[in-house]
Amino acid sequence: EQTAALKESVYALQKRQIELQAKMELAALEQARLMTEPIVDEASIMAAVEKTGAVRTELAKLHVERLLLIKKTLSEEQLEAVNHFFAGQPQE
């Protein structure tokens, strides 16, 4: 039951992450388009930068949400095992 619930929640979070990453790529594409226009519209460029920043914030929140989900779902013993596992992994 715990595993099924966790899998379903992680699936939903991964799906949202993919959607946000696509949104981020589209926002970056729009920024690039605006920057290459012959006449630079500063307000539009700044709005595009704000949009990209908002998506970055959503992605960061999603990452924290995933961590909190795991922390809420797993027992202390399971969390300890996960922490021990990742402590032995090289950091990026």
C-alpha cells in the first residue's frame, strides 16, 4: 500500500516536472527570439525573463515537494537507509 501510494505520487510529480521543463524550454526559446529581433522590446524581454524565473521557482518547489513526500511517506528506519545509501554516492 505504501509503495503503491508512493509510486503514484512520484509519477504525478515526474509528469509535472516534464511539463515544467517543457515550459522552461519554450520560455527560453521566446527569450532568444525576442533578443534577436531587429528592434529590441525591453519590456517584452523582461517579461519573458520573469516568466522563465517563475518556471524555475516552480521546478525548485517541485523538487522540495518530492523530498517532503518521501520524508512523510517513509518510516524513520527507511529514511535512515536512504540517507545511508546516498551518503555513499558521489555528489554531482
